[in-house]
Amino acid sequence: GNSVTQMEGPVTLSEEAFLTINCTYTATGYPSLFWYVQYPGEGLQLLLKATKADDKGSNKGFEATYRKETTSFHLEKGSVQVSDSAVYFCALSDYNQGGKLIFGQGTELSVKP
Amino acid sequence: GAVVSQHPSRVICKSGTSVKIECRSLDFQATTMFWYRQFPKQSLMLMATSNEGSKATYEQGVEKDKFLINHASLTLSTLTVTSAHPEDSSFYICSAKHRAGTYEQYFGPGTRLTVT
């Protein structure tokens, strides 16, 4: 079945550091890939998405490229801020499975001033 | 656009009582809504898929008689936790798919349920 694996957290960085959160997936079809962010006590917000191989999703300085050859969708940001502290979820959606979202386990990011 | 609300945001109830959580799409019609459960510091677990006008489809291991889902209109789905127990305490999150859209889900802010 389909699955998503993320690097474990928590990840602690200093402000302006470079961020990478690894995400790999297993899918039988051609899924769409997403990164969601969850701030403390809140629901999920879509951060970025990519719907086909080699697509790059980007938003608020975050980027991720859909790599079919390595089945990966790593999240990167060149310079993190304290306000980026949150939990980040990688997810996939497979049209053949009714569009259900399958989430990775989440990676907590803490950015220190 | 594409705003989803949940009500209440927090609820505390006594063991044995039932609690209803509402999920509304405020500015779009949603033929499909999803209900998730999230334990502290863990990922979201899909509980069920709710389609307007039909019975919900529950994921394996989710008790449909305990977690009653109703999707009576294109903008409202409800989750009722019946005879709640402390182990039902959790963060419940709904999402909605736009009627005219494809894969993208819009998430509500979540409801924190505490059963005492």
C-alpha cells in the first residue's frame, strides 16, 4: 500500500540556518505530494504541493521537488525564522484511492533566535 | 476562499456522554469531507470519509457505532462521539474537498475533546 516516511524530529535550528526535512514515499500509482504545516494548537495548513514528477512546489521560502526516481519530496528552506517553528507533515494523495491523504509521522521544527 | 470551520474548538465532557462536532465549508461546496484523529505529537489518522447524502466509509479499526458521521448537506458534516470515554480524548480534525476540485483538501482548525 501507499505510505510516507519522514525524518524523525525534533529538529532544532538557529535562526537563518538552512533547513532540510526528508520525505520519501511508496505508491503504486502516480500520487500528488504535499507538505502541510501545523502550528501549535491549530489545524493543518497546506504549505506547498506538486502533482507530477519534476514539479517544484514553493511557498513562503519553502521548496520541495517531486523526484520520481528517488521517490522523494524533501522540504527545504534557505533561511529559517523563529516563526517557522511548527510541525511539518509530508503527505500523498492517490486519485485511485479516492483522493485520501496519507500522512507521514510529522517532523517538529524548533527555531531558536 | 476555501475556509473550513469546526465547532466547538474545545469541549470537555463526562464519561458516558455523547459529543457532536461540526465541520462546515464556509465558502464552497464539499461533496467529500474527511475526519481525522490526532494523538499528541503524532500524525493524523484518517477515521472516515464522508460523502454528502450517503453513508460514511470508515477506515479499518474505527468503530462506526461509536463515531457516528453524518454529511447531510454540501457544507456540513458532523462527527458524534457516542458514550465517550477518556481514551477518546484527542484532537479531531476535519477536511473538505471542493466540489469542483480534484485532490486538494482544506482543513478545519480542529476540535480538542477531553473526556473526564
